[in-house]
Amino acid sequence: MHPGPGICYGVYSGCLSWFLAKGGEVTSKQLTSTAGTRIPVARTAIGQREKELVRQCLDSGWVSSAGEFIPRFETQFARFCGVAHGVSAMNGTCALHLALAALGIGPGDEVLVPSLTFVATANAVAHAGAKPIFVDSEAKTWNMDPAALQAAVTPRSKAVIVVHLYGHPADMPAILEIAERNGLVVIEDAAEAHGAQVLHDGKWRRVGSLGRVGCFSFYGNKILTTGEGGMLVTDDQELAERAAWLRGHAMDSRRPYWHEEIGYNYRMTNLQAALGLGQLERVDEILESKLQVASLYAKGLAGIDSLVHPPAEAWAKSVYWMYSLLVAEGFPTDRDGLRAALEEAGIGTRPFFHPLHTLPPYAQGQSLPVCEDLARRGLNLPSGPAISPEEIAQVCQAVRRAAIRS
């Protein structure tokens, strides 16, 4: 499905109108701003406010894991997600591991995870000593299939980690119902979906607020970035306090250098938090730019029937972290051939993740046909918030050239 029609403002609207008026063709002369320059998959957009806050942090001298920006970022990001508590972490993988550790999930436990996701989702389970159980995807959202989730539950199942792949939410109402029926804790891996929303019980709710705990990444290519960094968000005060305690070596706050348990050094720095706070102050602008990018791609690639555009379910509001395509039967080449053609044109792409059940650390001969098919046919186009309309037009032209090759 294509994203909704949307409205492209300012330069985006002008570029799209010009691009379509030219029949989707762009000359190198018309693209002097980008000609000869490689278009990367993601280019980070850092504004003046972020630089100002980072300078304030540097001037304060508090650049490590203490300082005013950490609690400010935690509080404001939790509020953005619609929950009470935020616990920052070194990265998104650490946030997932902290969530599992704080929940007491470990050896002997099984955690259900989608196979089509980045390897960190399963690695966090393995780091906790538990066993990841891989679940197939549903074709319409590319996310965890609720029916396959139910079929994978065993007496050892303790939790499910739901990934909102490439910015489109998973079917949370169905997954929450299955989790409640089977006594599973729901952890949301929202690393790719800051600000995405789900219609649940008649209300729009942001991802990260629907499960017991939500985990985010702020890696450099994410919608909001701190360079590296992560966050655990929850309404459960006891869980948040335990996660924060484990994050700092499990040191007793009233008795310095006394440790009742083995903890972790998973702390975010004040410098990272300052950058993240600046990003968060511009989050509406950043999310709007992502929708504009998606709208430009949807219109610029319209009419190529052998390409499948990203999911856009009526009950979800995607943030299009990546603008992703599936290469269908009838396209002149396969996914890898299209990637090669775009690479030749100076355009970076990414394939979909390898399904985790096919990777050497986790492979046990399991067959999950839907996610295997998605992984074989899927690619991500340049989608960073700093991409220009001219660059999007250039990408669309290159895709169209590949679509008409005999």
C-alpha cells in the first residue's frame, strides 16, 4: 500500500510538482546540487538547537554519565511517548537487555521475537540468558504475525518483544490480547519508530506506551539521534527504578561502592542527552519531514506496478523510518539487480534484514516463509531526514530507468 496522499509543503511541494510535470525525468544539469555526490541511505539532520545544547554541556564540564541533560531528556522523552518514566541507556540493545533483566527474565525462559528484525532484538534475549523463539511476519504489515505468535507460545514463554519494523507499528491490539491470554510480558522494540502511533481502544497511542515497557535506539540513522544511545520507557515506577539501578553497576545509592547484585555499565552520557534533548525539541519538524519524504517517494514512484510500497494500515500512523520497497514479479530485475542499478547511479540502498532464524548463531533449520520472502525482495531507499527533494527525484528517476530495462 502507498502512504496516504498527505500534503507536501514549501520546497517539497514545489519539487514534487516540478518532478511530476517533467514526467519523472531529471537531467544532471537540473540536479546540480546533488550531481556527482553519492546519496546515502541516511543523512542525519542536526540543527542549531542541538549544537547550542551540546555547547552548554561542554561548558558545564559535565560530559560523562552525570549532569542536568540526562534527567531532562529522560523526562521529556517519556512524556513524548505518553508514559511516566524514562531510563536512558548506552544504546538500544542495552535498553532491551535492561528491560529483560529488570523483569527477571533469564535462563530457562523463552522470549518470542519476530525473525524479521535487526539482530540486536534476539541478542538482547541471549545476553539475558533466555532463549529467543522466532515468529514469522504477516505480509500486510511486515511485522510479527499475531496468529504465528499464538502458535509459538509454550509453557516456557515469558515475554514477547514486538518490533515496529521500518517505522510501521505492529498489530498491537491483537498482540496485547494474545499476551494477556497467555500471561506474557510485552516489550516494544520501537528502535525504528519514534512517534509512530496505533489506534487502540478508540485512542491514538504512541509506540512504546502500549506494552509493559518500550525500548528505543538513538543511533545516528534513527529518527531522533544522540549518536549512540537508547531509552527504556514505562509506566511502571518499580521497573524503571530497578532498570536505572542495574544500569549503574547496581550500586547502592545510600552506600557508595556497595553492590548487592551484578549490574551493568549501560549509562548514557550528558553530552548524548544534550544532543537528544535538542532533537526532541524539533521532533514535530523531524516527523513531518519523514512524512514528506514518504509522500514524495509514493508520488514519484507511482504507476510502477511491480514495486510494492510500504505498509500503511488505517489503524496505524507510520513514521517511515525507511522508505522500503518490495520488488515483485514483473520487475525487469530482482532486488539485488535493482540495488546494483541504483549503486551505479551513486545511490545507496539497504537490503532488508536477514531473518534471524537463518543466521549462524540462531539457525536450527526453521522455516518461516513470509519473512524469508520479504527479506529476499525488500530494500530500503535513501530516507534520512536531511535528504533533499532533488535527491528524492534523482532516486525516483533511477528506479524508473531500472523499471523499463528490457
